[in-house]
Amino acid sequence: MGNGSVSRETRESGYLRECGRLGVRVLATLISTLNPSLMVIGDVTNIGHSPLDEIRSTVYGRSLPRAMRSLPVVLSELDRLSGVTGAGVLVAVGVLQTARLG
């Protein structure tokens, strides 16, 4: 049972690493396409600063240079509410832009 659980844990951590790599590729593509002025990583999983450094270096390495010139990549300070708060801000901005255009 010990060897089976070790190999399962190894396999699962491999899957997690691959998911992380794919996620960073998506982020790099979005950054190169949208050219944002700030990238905030929500800390809903309490990843801390060490994985954030890895995300930063990988995104910087995979994105177009003009998109990454002055892009700060920071950890959210909103704790578990970061996703909900960010979605709310996006909705509010969208509604206000629509109202201004109409």
C-alpha cells in the first residue's frame, strides 16, 4: 500500500504541475493579446510568494516583450474574496461603459 500511495501522489503532483504549466501558457497568451497594465493573482489557495515568483518568471519568459515591458504581477490582498470582487468590478465597468455608449 505504501508504494501505491507514493506513486499515486507522484502522479497527482505531475498532473498539478502540468495544469500549472498550461495555466501559465494561457496567461502568457492573454497578456500578449490584451496587453494589461496589471496582473493580480488571487490567493484563494494560499499559494504564497514562492509559487508567485515561478508564475512571474514563466509568464515573463513566454509573453511578448512589448506586453511585459512594465507589467507588475502581484498577489491579491483580498484573500478568498478576490475572485468575487474582481468579477464584480468587471461587471460594474462593463455596465458603466455600456451606459456611457448608449
